Amino acid sequence: MKKTVLHKAIALLGAITMLAGVAACGHSNNADESGNGLKKVTFMLSWAPDTNHIGVYVAKNKGYFKQVGLDVDIVAVAQAGAEQAVNNGQADFALSNLTNVGMYTTKGAKIKQVMQVQQKPSAIWCSLASNKAIKSPKDFDGKTFATFGSNESDAVIRRMIQTDGGKGTFDKVTVGTSTFQTLSSGKADFGGFYATWEGVQADMYGPKLNCFTEPDYGVPGNADTIGIITSDKTISSNPTLVRKFVQATKKGYEYAYSHPDDAAAILVKEAPDANLKLAFVKKSMKTIVDGQYWGDPAKIKDGSFVFGTNDTKGAQQYFDFLAKEDAYTDSHGKTVHTVPVAKNISTDEFLK
């Protein structure tokens, strides 16, 4: 199975390559209307199409966007990253997470998360199962990390090793074509994946992995607050547009959560260039549903939890941890200790 998701650190560095066959990003068309009277809106992927994006594809396929007067164009991630594209007005909305929003606002970006899909961490830090020298994170000590170069991932690995009784020292090598290949080639001993995507890939197609999760080894809060972002400018100048997009997108994700197999088929159909296998996407959605990654279905049903609510508490715990680990830098690469405030870079106002 071809790897179709890259570690979140790539977006921070602006090193994602555009997915072939997906339309390149153009400038925002807030004021434009398509021939059928619908308002044109651009949504930018954060990496290749996957189940994190699935609600947007469902909303487009089911006509939820059209019902609120929107013509949504789903475009490939820009070279500089989805966050920068939204900040610069090249895209109206994009998939990101509060961690990335915090990183970019530290560098001066004016963006906010307006809906959080994923409610708990899905990152897994793994070695090949065939590597018998690694039995727990402390065994990462002195080994080589397949990295995309972020301070964030370094801080996470260091904390996991130290919590498990190690020193927290490791070598690094930049990932080549994929983390799987970097490990299989012997150039690195461990790397980062996502349980809901690459973890599924490893289970179904190999190579088998031996994985560890952040909460089990001392990393506080929620690092994977994946959701929808837009710019402060769009929120202030066109709140009606933001509300329409958020409401339709929320409906798409809720449908996917309740009808995972049908949603999987929609993603495969709507993103043909990604060459996704239906059985794989179905298994990814099953992992999301069974793990309640998008929230407790019972609480969503009884109204005690509103789907899409931003987890500002979990995000802030993680932000504070990153600040203590000197993971934040300004636009010049200088370490800063001003911690992003999760409540200031997210809003739930458009979920109502």
C-alpha cells in the first residue's frame, strides 16, 4: 500500500509535495460566484486525502455544501503548507490542528481553528516489529529517529524515553520517501506514525510495527487536535460564510462517524488520484469509530458533547509542555517562551 499521509511536522516546515492529479491551489474566491449562483470556496488538504479529511468529501458528495449555497473546491496542499495558505488568503479553509495553529501564530500568523474533529491523540511512535532490540521507549536511547525535523517531535520522543527510564538521547536522520522505507532500509530505528492511518496500513499490508503512545509515556494533553482552520480576516469579514462551511462540514463528519463504510466509499470515489483501497479506508474508519477518536457517540447523541468542539484544555496542556521543552521559535528560528493560548486561537461559535 502506498503511503498517503505524512507526519504533521512536514506541514510546519512547508515541505509537503503536491499530490499529483489534484488541482493546484489558486487565490481565494470569497467574492466570486459559480455559474449556478453558489459562492466559490477553497478548502485545502493538509496532506494527501485520508480519513482525517473524509467529512469534507462527504459534505461535497452529499450536497451539504450546495444546500447552504457553497461550491467547495478541494485543492492540494501548497508547498508552504495549508496554514500559510490560509493565512495569506490563498485558501478559505484547510485541515490542520491546534498544535500547528499555535506554532504558526507564534510566528505571526492570524489563523484560528473553527471546528475540531479529532478529540484524542492518534500519534504512535514505532520500531519495526522485527527489531527485537526495542521493547519500550527507553530502548530508543542511542538509536536513530526517522524525523521530519520538528522541535515538537524531538520533545515528544525525549519525554517518552525519559518517562520510561532512559536518558532521552538519540540520533536523527531525515525521512526519505516514507518512514516505513527509512526504517526498512536500516537508516533509522524508529519513527512517528498515526494509529488511524499508517497503523492500519502496517496491520493490513506490513511491515508489522511495535508501537507506543504519547499519553502512556508522560506526554500531557492532546497533540492531535485535528480540525478545520480559517483566517481571522475571514471570520471578521464574512462570519456567515464560516458558519455555513462549518455547519455543512460538521454534518459531513457526523455522517461519516455514523456511516463509516459508506463514507469510506465516498472518499475512494471522490479522491481517485489517491488510489486508495476501499478495504483499507473502511478499516481506517473502523479504527476511528471503535477508538472513539472523534468523541463518544453516546454523548454526541444525548447532546452532552457537541461534535466539533475544540479541546482547549488538552491543547493547552500540550502547548505548555512544548514551551518547557523549548519547541517554539519565532519567524527567525529563535526560541521563544511565549506559550500559545488555545482559547485565543480557536472558537466554537460556528458550531451552533
